[in-house]
Amino acid sequence: MTEFKRIQTPLTDGAVLTLRAGDNLLISGSIYTGRDAAHKRLVDLITAGAELPFDINGQIIYYVGPSPARPGRVIGSAGPTTSGRMDAYSPLLLKHGLKGMIGKGSRSQQVRDAMVEHKGVYMAATGGAAALLTRSIKSMELVAYEDLGPEAIRVLRVEDFPVVVVNDVLGNDLYETGMKQYQRQS
Amino acid sequence: MRQINSRKITEAVVKLCQDANFDLAHDVTQAYQAAMDSEESPTGKEVMRQIIENAEIAHSERVPSCQDTGVAVFFVEIGQDVQVTGGSLRTAIEDGVRQGYLEGYLRKSMCDPFTRKNTTTNLPAVIHFDIIPGENFRIAIAPKGGGSENMSTVCMMKPSDGRDGVIRQIVDWVKKSGSNPCPPIVVGVGIGGNFETCAILAKKSLLRPIGQRHADPEIAHLEIEILSKINDLGIGPMGLGGRNTALDVHIEYMPCHIASLPIGINIQCHACRHKETVL
């Protein structure tokens, strides 16, 4: 069986420093949703010197655009989207206190460098396992940008949300090391 | 002349949209199980366990297995002796998409390319029509997510690249795509035809059940050879390292221009969604 480490949000520098690429984590606490359009707005606010719609210090952003919730449900299916589309925005958010990002797929060298410099971590949730991941989401509240529909910023209260650490503060990348470990010459 | 009422088509499309997103086909779940059993990486095994449990939840609770319920892509074969009554065939299919996505609580993912404003109906659908002899009407849906579609390509290769060049191109492309398209993937390949045909062949090949080989033994052999090379890349489930990078490789093949060697590579994520019905 896979061994999981439990972590609580918000994340402190101390907590981030203990995380290593390859660690299986179960996250509990609050995490924020945001993808392409919301990221652009956050970065525009920072660039203009304006205040963000939530305190980003120590927080985790989950790259997700959920399907609509059925009546009586907290949220629809909510799996990760491809993180690379957020690469242009992430370094600035890390500089301003963001500690964690959850998505799927590899990050640019600039984002990886920013994680080392500002003590941040990138985690992968299982893409396409949206119905399963939804079970760890206990509540959802709108934070900002309702006009963006599934791309609005929402805060999710999660319990034991399963992720794997891909990039850590030492500059490790599980996508690279994992692939090397299992490749064969053919 | 056989008549089919457009309302019947709309009803069938509503069901196809929802069933495809809630219920993964048996060939797909069987391939998941085989990948979990054979996976050497503990993390890869855990990913496959989650993917299998996810498919079971989606099926039993009638919820989308993935939040990206995709572009609604259809392949329609209509017999030339069939007449659609009560409205246009295209409108009947579009009405089914609108209703199916709304009532099934499926995500509407279509938007304007520049303003990014959502059309809110998941329309337009992408519909490929094929006129066939007879009175049959067959409609297949393959909802396609953005993550894997973004990792697809058309390459106009040189005839001198040949078989080896084509193999190299496909394997290198999968390597470059890495973790992005949600492996273990199904690789749909169209070889031959022209620019647009090789892409359509690649997409159409994804409708074939996983594990079913091309009828031509030489193409079947090529599929197996490429699959083995892709799994030797070590990308693994969700790109976290492992021995299962692709569940299958499907090739469709046809003649091309004497100056050309077009290939289309359509990458399909592990949620290989396809459903069809005959009216």
C-alpha cells in the first residue's frame, strides 16, 4: 500500500521545506481554485499594485474547472487541468506568498526556479479521476470573478485530498526522475 | 426509403452524451486493470488504482468521470436510403448535445477563440458525416478533452522518411507530450490521405476498442511495435514514471499523393470515451 503524509493548509515555509518530490500527500484545509482567466486577473492586480481578492500567503491554488454540481451536491466532478497554461503567471504569485499549486503536467524552468527561490511546491492530482477527487471536497464558496463560470476563484474545504509532490524546494522533478527510472532501451 | 424522425435522433444523442461521460466502456476498464496489474512503479500502481475507483464512482453515481466532458465529436454513418423527417439532421444532433450536457450536469467547454466567451451550450459540436449504401443509421460519440487534444499534431513527412521515420516521429511526439495528456494514453494515428484526412483517420481510429488490432497484419505489427517503444519511454501513469505510458496504439492507413507522407497523431487520455448506437 502507498504511504501518505498528511498536511494541513495554509502551508508554512517550514512545512514546504520537508516536502520531497515523490511524496504522496493527503491535504486537509482550504485550497483555492483558479485557472487561465483568473490567473491573468490576479497577475494584472499585482502589476497594478492593487489588493488581491484573497490573502494568498501560504495558500495553495488548485487548477480546476469543475463540472456543474447536481442539486444537493457540493461540487461537480473536479479533477486537475494542465498546469503549463499557468506557467506565465505562477512565478509572480509565488513571489507574493503562494506556497502550493495542484494540477497535472510539467512546469517550465522559470516556475521551477521560482519554487526554489520562494519556497514553493508543485503537486499533481490524478488527471481524469475527477469523480474520485470530488469525494475529498467538503464545501465550496465563491471568492471572486463569478463571471468566469467554471473558471471563477472559489475556496474549497478539503479532507485528505490525494496528491503527489512533483517539484520541491531542492529543484527535484518527479516527471524527470520517474521517467528515467522506468525507461528501457528499445 | 426509410424514415427516421429527428426527435428520435435527438433522444439518442442525449443518451450518448451522458452515457459516454458516465460509463467507460468495458475494453477501457479492462485495460486499466491490466495496466495496474503489470505496473512496476508503486506511484503508477496507486494512480491506476485511483483511475479504476474513479470509473466505478462515475458509473454508480452517474457523474462525469472527468470534469472535462469535452468537445462533442460525432461520427455519423447515414444510409443513402434514409430520410430524416421533422427537422434537419444537424439540428437534431445539436439539440441532443444542448439537452444532454445541460440535464446531465456536464461541463460546457466551447468558447470563442479570442474573447474566450463561453457559448454556454457546448455547441458547436464537431460532426463527421459519411453517406453509406442502405438504410442504416449509425451514430458514434467520442467526447474529447482539451488536455489530450492539445498534445495532438499533423506532420507532413517526406516519403524518404519511410516506416522507420514514422515510428520515430510518433514515439518522439509521445515523449515530448510527457505527462500532459493524462497517460496511460491511447495513440490514434492516421497514415496517408492528405492534410485533413490523416487527422480524421487518427481520430476515427480511437473509436476502435482497446486491444483490437488492425485487420492488415503488417499494420497490426506496426501498432504493436510502436506500443512497445512508447511503453519503454518510462513516462508511466500520469507521467510520474512507470511501464504503462500507452494502453494501445491504433493506426488507420490509406494511400497518399506521390509527393507526400502525411501522418496525424491524435492523443487520447486514459478516459477513452466512446459510445455508439444504431437507429
